[in-house]
Amino acid sequence: MKLLVVEDALSVRDRLVSAIAQLEGIETITQASKVSQAIHQFRSARPDVVTLDIRLSEGSGIEVLETIKRESPLTIVIMFTNLSTPLYRDRCARAGANYFFAKGEDFRGLLRLLSSMARIPRATRKLASQVAAVAEKHQT
């Protein structure tokens, strides 16, 4: 599974990347700390999954989320942030985030999710995303 980690705090990004690198099934981990880098890395690496903070250098992770979902709606985006109020959760959900984790509370939960995803064959992940996208369109 190809993964892009977008986090501006170097210590958090290093800890997250180090933990993710231990998971089985992770092929590539690309990193970014700024909005412009995140969008560039997304376009060049074409990750299966993106972990994304809301507060970034030079802007908001929500801008990155909107770009990802506009250009590649089937890419799985996991918000991982300290800004975990209902307002931000709702805003991210409306922008297309697939999952939302609070940094201070859900680090292990994020790793469990990524571990589970990494064990699923890529074709199955893509098919599941496509089915979910079709189901969502029919609900609205």
C-alpha cells in the first residue's frame, strides 16, 4: 500500500512514519509538511491512502483534502489532527474524508486501521472504495 503522510510537526511526522514503517504491507511512505508539498506529492506518488493534518504550514489540510477528492475521489483520506471538534469533523466529512482520528487520543487506532488496510489486496481496496462512492451518490 502506498501512503502519503502530511504533517507539519516534524516530531509527530517522524513518530508516525517510524510506527507505520513497522507495519506489514506498506510499500511506500511519502511525506509532506506544507500544502504545496502535499498536493505535489499526491500528484506524483498517487498514494492509496493519505493521512492528513488540518493545520499545516502555508494553509489548511482541508484544502489538500478537497484537492485530493476532486482529482481522485477513490483515494482514502484519513484526517489525523488535534482539531477534533465536531465542527472540524463535520467539515472534513463534507469534504470527503473517509476517517477522522484525534492525535491525542487515537494514535493506536490510526495504526490499527492502517495495518488492516495494508493487509487488504490493492484491487480489493479500490473495489471497496468504488462501491462506497456509488452508494454515497445514490443516498444523496
